[in-house]
Amino acid sequence: MSLAGSFNCRRSRQGDRLYGPGLVDDSRGLAVIISLADALDKYNIATRHSLLFVADVGEEGIGNLRGIKYLVNEGKYRGQIDGFISIDGDGENTVFNREIGSRRYRIKISGPGGHSYLNFGRVNPANALGRAIALLAAMKVPASPKTTYNVGRIGGGTSVNTIPFEVWMEFDMRSEDDQELISLEQQFLTLLRQGVGEENRSHAESGTELKLDAQQIGLRHAITSNNNTALVAAVQYASEAVGLGKPILKAGSTDSNAASSAGIPSVTLDGGGGAGNLHSPAEWFQPAGSSKGIQKLLLTVLAWDAGNH
């Protein structure tokens, strides 16, 4: 079995809360798996299966799950992992037992550029990007299966008085259903071309033209697995045993996606404690009750280990 978490933390304290980007997502994950290793060692708990503890990279942003993808597809333990648990997210007593799909793009729009006064009237990549984003912002997506999109980063240009020769953005699309995600991706690409085309047509008399480059930088498939029922049952037992009640089963976007895609039974557990404002500078963690997350993981591992796999 493999257990995974990652680390990124700069923190401060206000009252009973700790603040810092990455403090919960996913520094907490690393703290929990280290605590599990410490508990197993301190109390001489032996398991029938070998446990592999992994601190990985590349789960967020444009990392495209490269750490766990390497572990399960290329690394020395490839083909030897028969169960995978990721620790990720807040302390809602949540279990991610199925995987959200995502498609991420880096978009570049380029042109001749020029002086903002002397070359006024030429095609402007920034204008084209603005046109495209306005079209994308009006896209309609279903609430069920939940499907989302987001402009995450924008950049480009060289100075305030220069028509940029290139601008770029990074765009994220997610869905619990792969077909919805494919449809959204096709609509996204169509609207991008439409936005650039509108800018080209509006300045056709200048004899200049923009070029569009759309590069996919991330791909995760939406997965509902039937081979993780033993792991889910172990989590449910553990959650009730430590007094948390039945866990909430959800779809998630975590390192488990790479393991599930490789056919490995996988789940993602929260690390316990309170949390909020994930993925923001104001991300916070409330330690009260956080030991329950560690206890739940320990009992999950032991319950799964005692089963027949």
C-alpha cells in the first residue's frame, strides 16, 4: 500500500487558527502520514502488507500529477502497489472514492506587436484574449454532473505603451463526467478561435493577423472505480470507530487520480481538524480535533491490511 502527501507552508497564528498557503492542502497530508509512521514504529505495530510512505511533487497546478504518475507507472515500485491512500483536504470527515476529471490549457496569442501610438490599429493579442475570455465567461455548464471552468493565470506584454507581441492564459476545466468534460473542451477551443477571429476581422485593414496556440498541459480522467470497495469499507469502519460517524463520500481531484488510472484501488482521506479558504493566501487550519484524522488513517490501514486482498 502507498500513502501520499505533499508539503508547502509559510504560516502565522491568529487565535486558535494557523494561517498559510498550502498549510492544509497539502502540508497537513504530510504531517498525517509522518504521524502514522511514528505511531506504527512507537507501538511496534506490524502489518501483513508492506507500507510505502510517499511525499510527492506535481499534484497541483500544471504539475499534472507527475509525482504519483512516476510512482505508479515508471518508478521502482511499479506493479507492486495494491492499494493507495492520499491524505488531502480539510477535516469534514470526507472520503474521495471517485475521481474528478480535468483538462488544463496554456493559451498563447501572438502578433506583430508595435508602438502603441505609431502602430495603433494593428491586431492586439490582449484584445483578442479579452474577447475570448468574455465569450468563455458566458459558457453554461451543468450543475449535475458538476462541471466547472476557470481562468487561473494571465500574462504577457512588455510595457504600457507597447502593443504586446504575445499574451497568454492558463485555463482549467473539471467535471465528474468525462463526456461533459470533452464537450466543454470542444466549446472552449471553439470560443477561443472565435475571439481571435473577431480581433483579426476588426483590424483586417491593417494587414496584420494574430496566431493562436492552445497547448494542453494537464489531463485527468473522471473515474468511478469498483475495485476500491474494500478501502472504502475500511475507511467507513475507521471513521465510525473514532467517533466521527459515517464519512461523506465525494468525487475529488487528488493524487489518487493517477493511481486509479493505473488500476490501483485508491481513496483520499481528509487529515482531520478544521480548515477553510483552501488555495488562497488566507488558507487556515484549526488543530482542535485533528488527532481524529490520524487515528482514522491508522485504523483504515489496519482494517484494510487485515482483509483479504
